[in-house]
Amino acid sequence: MRVVGEVSSGLRWGAAGVALLVTVTAFASDADARGRRHGPRARAASAAPYQPPPASIVVDANSGKVMQASDADSPRHPASLTKIMTLYLLFEKLEQGKIKMTTDLPVSPHAASMAPSKLDLRPGETIKVESAIRAIVTKSANDVAVIVGEALGGDEPSFAKMMTAKARSLGMRNTSYFNASGLPNDQQITTARDQATLGRAIFERFPTYYRYFSTRSFDFRGKSMRNHNHLLGQVEGLDGIKTGYVNASGFNIVTSAARAGKRVIAVVFGGRTARARDAKVTSLIESNINIASGKRTAPPVGEDASDVADAAPAPEEKKQTAMALRTVAAEPVAAPAPIPAPVATAPALGSTDPIKPVAVKTVTVQAGTMRTASIAPVDHRKLSPSPASTATVTTVATVKGDTQSAPLAPPPGARPGILGTLPAKFASATPDAMPLPAPAAVEPAKDVSKGVSRANGGWMVQVGAFPDEGEAKQRLTAAQSKANSLLGKANPFTERVEKNHKPLFRARFAGLEKDQAENVCKNLKRSEIPCIVMKN
């Protein structure tokens, strides 16, 4: 903050002049966000030492294991670490082709009014996407972060809701955003653990764009700006990612470092000074990276499709993409074609016909009840129960498809089974269409938990969770059309669950190997279909 005034030559500094000097020093502008009011001079003038609450965590990026943690789940203000999520959403739009590096982003009066650190852009000016990324990474420009938020969300509050929804989908359950920059807001909170999750996610999801976090300096309009992350080039293998500061949380940092195939994500909150913060995070990296895993065993940080459904956008958010693209897109983007309703037909093996919607089954899950499905009714009056024949007989779960049948009563001595899945072809078949075997040839009902859902692999991909079963089936159809070659013989199905006393239908593909599931999910995300990889 610059104070301009006129002082007569005969005026001497008195008590009032000293007080003014202390005030100006205490309220000096900070480099990351408004609120850095405890610089070295201010602390020296204060009777009480500056002691922001500390927190830290180190995560092995290859195994996903927490190597060291201190108050990792305690609430903290993210400050300019907020901009990591701002860039995450921008990288998504770039990956989807909905925005380009050369796109001009307009500067609004609201964005231009942000407190430093900033580029001092004026209303009506524009800044290209690539320059915006560099300005956020190095200068931590608050005005540019808001420019990006308004471009993608229509306005900053709507964009903040998008940020919070994305945080939930990534598993950052203790993080809430209310602005795009990290400027002080009492409600904008996070945790060290959540920031480590975000650090892993942005590195894994956007390896190409992630490299911007290693930018040492940024030249803009004749001025060179150095990255606030002074550890770049100082700590071996450290390649990002972001620093931050507000008075309430102290000096913060999220870092990522790799050596010899090993990578750790280290987060520190509550540094009393930038130097103290840097020393702490350097110590955490050096103490853990050599004992980190050199083999990748953890699945990528995925997005929980059920949480995406639960955090449905408000009406004003639904129009954010269209509003943003009308404002900043260099060329129009065609709207996606409507998804047809599912039918029970599928292309023949080797057919060159376009992919058609697939028939799917629905498994109803009831808490506290364990059931399996039977593929054919059995007349128990014609059977003589024996230890060999009753050991695997199970109760029947209702399988919803094109038709429904009432569940059969269990035979005497039957025991509960384990919920399983059936091939899609059984979902559309009626009991009459499946011939009953002769009584003498009847075999015990099969345990479907060992059936086709695990024949090819023990991993699943969930592509959404919806209040309507038809929507879930449509999502399965859309997902298969985008990744049919990768899904192979995966089994599509919907699963009904109760959440907050309301039905929710999960859309899933089962019977995948781990690598196959990860490739499917990566491909679907590029097609704007959220997904998550999980074990059966």
C-alpha cells in the first residue's frame, strides 16, 4: 500500500507519526492474497508472537499411503492454494477442447477490483489463457484467477460452487470454496489431507498442463515476475506446485517432488514466515522420499460419480458453460446429440453397424439383507433336501429388466448368499423363456458372486448415480459409445441404493482388470463422462 501526502518542512514526527508508520507496515500488501499483515516489522512491533495453526502431511504418490501427518484433517484456510482448483477446472476445459490457449478472456470490473497480488488489468481488457495460467502459477494474481472463474462459471459465486462440487467428487470432503482466488473468507476452508489429494489429482489427470507449475518466472508487459515457490531449483526433483498466505492460516505450500521413480506430495500449513514454511516442507520431503514406493500400486485419484450426482449444480450453474463459451470461445462448440433411450438390442459380434444402446440389469440393494439371484425357478416339492443339495441354495433377489418376476420362497434349510450380478442377457429374459430342467437333472443354484461379473477381472467403473433408473441406463449407453473398444466384455448394470432416504441408481461396468478399468475411466473423462474406478 502506498501512502501519498504532503508534509511541511517544519513538521516533526511525533507519537501520531510513529503510529501511522506502524499501521502502514502492518497493512502492507501481500504477494498471494490480501491479509498478509504480519510481516517481520509488524511482528516485531506486536507484543504477542504470530503463531498460525500448523498442519502437514506427506503422501506417497505411488502407493497412496500417508507417510507422515500432523493435524492433517483440521480445518485451515487455503489462501492462494485455492488457485490449484481454479486451474484444475481450467485444465479440464482445455483438455475437452472447449477453450484454447489462445482464447482471450475478458476482464470485468469485479475482477479488476481484486486486491493484490494482481496484474492490474483494467476492465474491458483481455488476457490469453496461457498468460492467465502463467500469471496464476507465478504471480498468484488474484484478478486473473477471478477472470478465469468468471469465464468458466459465468460469475465468481457460481464458479465457486463448481469448485466445491469438484472437490467433493475428488474426495475432498472437508473443503469448501467461496471465491476463485483465495482472498480472505471465513467460510473458505480445507485441510492438509484434502490439498494433498488435489495435488495428486492435478498431477495425474493433467501431466501436460501440470508442467506449468514449474515455471520459474513470467514476463508480462515488460515486467518479469518470479515464482513465489522459491524451492523450484533448490530441492532436487521438486517440480511444483503452489504457495499461499492469509493471516489466519500462515504461510502454506503444496509441493510435489520425484526422484528415481518415487514421488511424494508434501503439504504444510501455518508457517510463521515463508522461510520457515520452506524449511519445514523441505525436511518432510527429504525424510520421506527415499523410503517411498518405487512401484505404482495405487489407482489414480478418481472422481466419485455418486458424489457428483449428490452435488447437483444449482439452476444458475447449469447455464455456466454456455455463458462462458459465448463470452470467451474462439469458435462455437456444437451441442452434444441427445442420448436415445436404451433398448434390448446390441450389434452382432464383428458387426460394422453403429453402436446401439445396451440392455442392462438393475440389482436392488437393501441394507442388512444378503441375497443372490437365481436364473430359473425351482419346484422345491420335487427335490429331496440333502446336505449336498442345500448347501449352496440361496434366496432370490428381484432382478429388474424388461420384465419382473416375484421372488421365490427359499427352500427348507437354505442359507443367505452374497449379492452378485448376472449377465445382461438374463435381465431381459422372462421365466417362461428359460426352460426348466428335468427334476432328476436339477443342480443347486449357483453363487452369482462368483459369476460373470468377475470372470474377466475384479474391478468396476462407475459412471454416474442418478435418481432415475432410466437416466442411469442412458449413461451406460453413452459411456459404451465413447469407450466401447476399451470396455470389451464388461458387464453393464445399474444398482439401486438408498441415500438420504431417497433411491439412487448407480451406473456401473463390472468384470474389468485394473489397468483396463483405469484406461476406460481416463477415456471417459476426456469425453466429459465422470467416472470412478473401484474393486468389485
